[in-house]
Amino acid sequence: MLGRREVKISELKEFDAAEVLTDDESILHYLKLAFEEGNPREIQGALGAVVRARGLTALARDPDIEREALYIALSRDGNPDFATIMKVIGALGIKLVPAVA
């Protein structure tokens, strides 16, 4: 077959959700799924992807959020406190609204 070649695992690019979160609708849907899953690490990762999609530097202009602290808090190994999560959500222009499950 013409044009076909084997691809090595090392040549594959790791998926980054931030690259496909291009509008508010996709961002809200992605976050909704993460919150419905209920896993704190999934929520943290989803927020991190949204922050990267929106631009970490722009979000870190908020006087209560330091860029480096934000990057660390939303990394896979980060452990953000609830106040940081709420600051990020607020800076993204999103509200958390309780609902009965």
C-alpha cells in the first residue's frame, strides 16, 4: 500500500484536552462531565485543561492568583485547596450551583 508506514508509540502526541476546548460551550460541557464524575483529581485536571485553553497567563492576572502557584496547583501532582479552586472557577467566569442528585 502506498503512503502507509508504521508509527511508533514514541511518535504519538499525548492528548491534551486544552487543544480542543475552543469555545465556552465545549468548556462548560467538559467541566460538567468532570464534576458529574465526582473524582477530585478529574475535576482538578479538567480545570487545569480549561485554564490552559483560556491562557494561564491571562487568568493569572487576577491579583489573588499567582501564575506559578496556579500551575502547580492544577498540575497532576498538585493539591489545591478549595479556596484556590473557587478562585480559579471565579476567574473563569463560572459559578458552582448546588443541585439535588
